Amino acid sequence: MKKTIICHSFPSWDAPYVKSTMELMKRLSAGHRVIIIDYHYTWKDLFTCKYAPSKVLLGFESRWRKLNTKYGEVEVYNSPPVIPVNWINNEKLFKLVAGINGWLLRNTFKRLQKRLIPSETVLVNAFNPVYGLLTDNVWQVSQKLYYCYDEISGTQWSGKWGAAYEKQYLGKVDRVITTSTRLYAVKKRLNPDCHLVKNGVDLDIFQNPMLVKSKKWTIGYIGAIDDRIDVTLITEIARAMPEYRFKFIGPVISHNAVAEWSNLSNIECTGSVDQALLPAMINNMDACIIPFLRNELTEAIYPLKINEYLAMGKPVVSTHFSDLSDFKTLISTADTAITFVQCLERELKGNTRLRIQKRIRFAQSNSWESRAEEFVCYL
């Protein structure tokens, strides 16, 4: 039966990076009505976030946007700007300001609720437990789901107060869907109706790889350069492999990393690029890496980029930051610079056509279409 899916989203629709929430919702729009309540931009975002739809947020353009994707129509709704709260260190003050925002959002959502048929509507809260909890009593729907793709207590933006709100919110929702085995184990303790739907890959973009070994003398990383990166590890690897260029493609969030690498001529940080350009850039890499630190945040990650690398047929070397057992026959893992270099050399040397095809076939079984089919079973 066709449902109305309300996605109360933390990820923003307009930011130009891959978001599992949006990948799933776009594909679910093929068979259902999908309404995305977009990221709640703050008044600060109006001046500092270049992706914020300012005219929409200020009411100069409609807050409702009907957008056609290749899968179906998605309706995106932007609430008015809210007061920034993540900077607040005092718990009482946080509750006060977040409560004011919650009151404003409840009034907005009440108008939306009038457009819905409760028995045909499902609410999916995508990693937004603070405002999920503060607006919970508004929604009259057939069921409420919480979609959890990160460990909230490890995030910079919500590490202080998010976990407490998440714990309360998980007691109110009907079901929880997680993206990694670590998240599944942790969140199942808070809500026994917990399930696992791992991240996928967009095969429409990451396809048509070169089926021959390249020798571009390039080792690459796709993604944000942030606090997850083991900066010292990369420094040591780059020094040990001076004949290779280490290319980091993605937004630079950790400027400490760039500062440490500034004296190394074989490390290049390009900044963000359009997603459509990534396949060609990955094709020009001899191997790809995931050099994450292991901590509370990263050990809960099922990395999006790993299937993108594999879909392009590339050798992959990663640190042991998380449960990567799904990929144990396809990638190499190491935690010291010496073993990381050894793994890279072994992967590069053994990068046969058969290995390339094996990686591609594996990634093809992990498409977002197949993940959406898993997800819809829990609606």
C-alpha cells in the first residue's frame, strides 16, 4: 500500500554531499509520497552556511518545494530559522532555548499534520532526536521510526546533550533502524525493536571503472578532512612512500591536518568537488584509503565511501576503526604506518583484473535500491 513518509531530517537536502537519508528517501519516492522536513537551519546559518536556501527560510519563496528526482517526486519543507543551541554548555539554558525552538516547530508541524491521513502515514526521524522528542506529541501517525547512522555522543555538534535526548526518544518510537553492527548492538538496548540496514552505493554514479591496473602514482581519499582522520598516520605513510601523491578530495574541516601536511609536497587537498566528477578522479587513483582514528564516533560507522571505492574496482586499505568484517576478503586493514605501507604495497602489486572484478561485483550487490527495499520492510 502506498504510504506517506514524513522524514524529519537532520541532514539537509541542499548540501552537496552524499547522505544516506536522502539516498533512501529519493528511492522510496518511487512507490510512496515522501515529505522531507529539512534540516532546521539557524539564524546563524543564514549568514554562514552557503548552502542554506535563504529566500525560502525567510519566507520570500515558498517553504514547500516539489522536486523531481529520477525515482519520483520528493516534497521538501523548510521550517523558519531557529535559535542556535549547540554552542550552549549550560544544561538548563540548553533546555530553555531548545524548548523555545521546539514550541515554534510544534506550531509548524501541527499545520502539516492536518494534511495527513494518520493511518497511512509513517514518521521517520533521521538522526534528529532533540527536536524529535520536543515535537513528538504533535504527530498522529501509524508508526514512528528512528533512523540512526552515527553515534550521537561522539559528534561535535550534539555530543553534549544529544545522547540524553536520544535515549528518551528511543523509548517513544516504535522502531529503530541503524546502519552498523555497533549501532545496532548499542541502540537495541534502548529499544528492542531494532534493525540493521547498512549504507549503499549509487551505481548510477560510481560505475564504468577502468578494468586495468593504472599507474598514476596516486593514492586517494574521498570525504571530509575532519577529526576522524589519523593525521599523524598519513604524515608517516606519505614520508614512507615519496614516489606516490596522496590526494584528499573533500571539504577541509580540520585545518590542523592541512597545517601538519603543509611541508609534505606529495600530499594534496583539493577541497570539495561535484559528485559527478568523483568517478573520474577515483579512476586516476592506484589505491584508496580510509585512514580513520578509532574512537566512539568512528567505531559506529559503516563508511559510505568503501562501497564507492569498490564499485570503481579500486584496492582499499583502511585502519581498524570499525567492524569491517563484511569486506575482509576485499580490503586490507592496518593500524600502524609500517603495516599500512606494507598493505598498500601488497594491494598495488596484487591488483589483478580478477580482483578488480570481484570488488565491483560485491559493490553492485550493495546498491541504494537494494537498501531501500530492506528499509521499506520496516515501514
